[in-house]
Amino acid sequence: MSRGFASSLGGLAITAFSWISPWAWPAWPALALMRYVFESTFADRPYAMRSAIVVLLIVINAAVWALLIYAISVLLRPSARAKYPKD
């Protein structure tokens, strides 16, 4: 399984966890975007637009977590050069 695919699954898992958890930390990317971009106008928008915004927030939340997981996996991976030094 590639690192990118595993990171994507991790991002989706954390996003799904944010729906059922009592905490706000798994949804912080979406909540921050919601606060700064759609501050008080979200409820005033038509239903179709609110639905599109929610889907966009889900995608952004999953992508941010996937990128963080990917970055952590790259940083924690031992270097291939350290295993096979040149003579």
C-alpha cells in the first residue's frame, strides 16, 4: 500500500471520526474555514449551496489530515541512504 493511499485513508478516517466524536479537534480545518470564510452567512444561503459548502468542508478536512499524515510519515521514515552507504 502506498504512503499516499494510506494517508488518504487516514484523512478520511479522521474526518469520519470528527462526525461521531464529542471533540472539535478532528474537525478543526473545516471549523476554521467555516469561521473565517462563512462566518455568519451560512444559514442565510439556499439549501443547495449549504450542501455544496458542507461537501467542500468534508473534502478540505480530509485533505488537510491526509497531508499532515503524509508529512509525518515522510519525516519518520528512515532514510534509504542510511541503510546503503556508498563505498
